[in-house]
Amino acid sequence: MNSTAAQIIVSIIPIVGIVMGSLIIFFYLLWNYKLKVEMIKKGIYNKTNFDIDTFSLLSGLLIFFVGLMLVLFFLIKDGFSYGVLSGLIPSAVGLSLLLFFIIRHKTKKS
């Protein structure tokens, strides 16, 4: 019942999504850059400080627990298979961000 036209359309959907998402990100970065250049020219630009500690804690917690839930889901669904890697990789990234936060927090105290 799957026609070739339906298969082609289904295979094109992710490509279009990636291209459109890339265009949105590109134009956001371009317009944000132009805005900052104009603000610098007019002398009204105030640089905002980026809080790396809060960013690493928040993103580390979010990514770690999303990865953990993916690991649990794929373990229940398929058992121990290659699908578990789709949860282990974000868990490792989230854990590394949390370790970065802990190490940075300890070095700031001393």
C-alpha cells in the first residue's frame, strides 16, 4: 500500500525541516550581528556577561536526565541493544557538564 510517491515525500520531510531550521538559525545570527554592529556604532551597546556556571548546571541536568530517560526507554523496549547508545551519549554529555560545574565551583571557592 506504500506508494513510491509517499515514500519520497516521507524521506523529503526531514531534509526540508533541517534546511528550514538552518535558515532560521542563519538569519537570526545575521540579524543579531547587524543589530549589535549598529548599536556599537551608536554607542548604546552594553555587553551582557554570560554565566557559564548556571548554563553548565542547567543544561547538564536537562541533558543528563533526558539521556537517562532514553536509556531506560530503550532498555525496556528493546533490551540492551544499539538503541541504548542514543541515551548514553546525551547522558555522558550531561554528566560532563555537571562535572565541569562541580570542578569549577570547587576551584572558585579555593
